[in-house]
Amino acid sequence: TAQLAGTNVSVTIANSGGDFASTDARLVLTIDLNGSVTTTETPIALALKKNESRNVSIPRPAGSGQATIRLMVGGQTVASASLTIPPPGPTASPTLPN
């Protein structure tokens, strides 16, 4: 699963198969905003026993729109999830007394 958590995208990787370990895993986040596609890749080392899960936070990419995050191992997609990344909210400006 993947969800927006402030300035990060929080990804939960769950292993429902046998024991798994890889130093060649990557989280690939792709955002498509009206045909303009942005992709970021984050390498991770991953070791999970059956029924274990791990949370990984990656920086929120610039832009907004429909996003897909894929867990890739050895160049192959082994899991994916979708989420919508909304535009950043307005930045609060401090109000100073007169």
C-alpha cells in the first residue's frame, strides 16, 4: 500500500510468500499529470520473512496527479499500488502584530 504522509510517500511492503531478500530492490514512483510523466527511483535493501511487512518512506515528488508506485527487483515489477498526490497546500504565512 502507499499513502501520502506529509512531505513523504509512505509505502508498506508486505510479503505473503516465502522468505525474501534482495539488495537490488527499487521503489519506482511515477506521476502522470495530463500526459506529463515524472518518475523517481529509490533503491532499498529488502529482507522479509513470510507474513512480515516493512514501512518505507520516500520523499514526496514534485508535482501532483495520479501516481503509481512499483516495487521492482532485478528489473521486474513484483508489486504495485496507486495513489493520488494532490497539489501542495498553501504555505502558511505568519501574522505579526502591528
